[in-house]
Amino acid sequence: MSLRNACSVCYTHILRVVGSVAEDKWIRFVDAGIHQLQSSKFARCPSLVCTDTMKSSDIQPAAAPEAAPDTSSIKPEVQWHRAELIGFIVLATLPILAVFGAFGPTLDEGHVDADGVRIAVEYPARMRFHTVEHLVVRVRNNGSVPLTGVHISFSSTYIQGFTDVVFTPDVEQAYSVALEHVLPNQSALMSVQLKADEYGWHSGDVSITHNGQQLSVPIKTFIFP
């Protein structure tokens, strides 16, 4: 009797017994499995004729599993979405920019010349929040007569972006400083201490008035976290 004529339940049970046994031992386990089936509830299966005439040679060992496919020829590929690529470039660029001082405090300078008078303003172009920098104004007299009645004033829109503002010399009125006479070929100096208080751009002018003439130098500072 071929085991393939048996019901699928019994056949599966026998394969389960012999499937994990080495080839030189599986015959003894098959005979033991047949004997176990004859004495169990599966012996009542109407489609199974498990008699002593069944031979172990009628049972074939389970087929060996198929070998896994060869994937050595498959090359891995990295696919970037546009947003991911942009984000990667930005993240890779930030440390380089930081090394070259792109996010650190920087100073800038503006100047104007008129009628033998030169005004130079050195101011913070970029500051971090709550850091302190100084704005410096130099008034040089390149003429042959002393400068009198020199007043330096600052735009309120610029100064209001800072806190703990200290003028040296001290102010006479809101954001305005008076200088002594500036002799020929000499310079007068004043400074303003600024503590960054509001994020963003702050722009205005430094204006110098003397003998009824006014000169202005534009200034702009960016405050970032």
C-alpha cells in the first residue's frame, strides 16, 4: 500500500515525524510512526488502510528545501527625495559656515567726507541675542580751523532694538551727544555700548551736525539667537 493513498492528515503526521531525521535513521522512525497511527484515533480514518503489509519503502523522504536565490548581482541604490536632499545639504553646510564665522558677531564700518570733515562709524553688523557690542564714532577734522558745535545723534528706531545702552560721553538729550571743539588734524571719539534685546534687523542713521551742516552714515544690525 502506498502512503500517498492515505488521507492527508495521516500523511502529514508521518512527514512531521521523519522530516527532521537524518537519512540513515528515517526508516526506523517511519515504522514507529505507522505503529503509533494504528493504535491511535487516526486508525479509524476510513481512507487509511494501515496494515502490516505497509512497507517503509513505500514512503519517500521529504524533499530538501530549495536554495535561496543569489542576490550578489543586485547593487544597492540610495534614492533621495528632493526635500531630504535639500535638508542634507543644509545640515552639511551649517558646520562649515560656522567655522568661517558666518554665525558669529561681525563688525562693519561706514563713513562720509564733506568740507574737510570725515565721519567714520564702526558698528556691529551681526550680534547674538543678549550679547554686548560697541558702536564707535570718530569725527576727524581735516580742515584748517577748529570744528565747533558738533552734535552726534542716533535714530531712535535703531537704539530701541537694544537694552542697557550706555553713551560715552553721556547724552545731553534723547540719543544725542555734544562733542568739544575738534582741532585741525585731530579726531574726537565717542562710543555706545549696546546689548542685543530684539531679534531681527535694526537700522537707522548716525548723524553729525556742525555749523548748521548735517552728515549721516546709515547703519544696520542683525540680531539672531
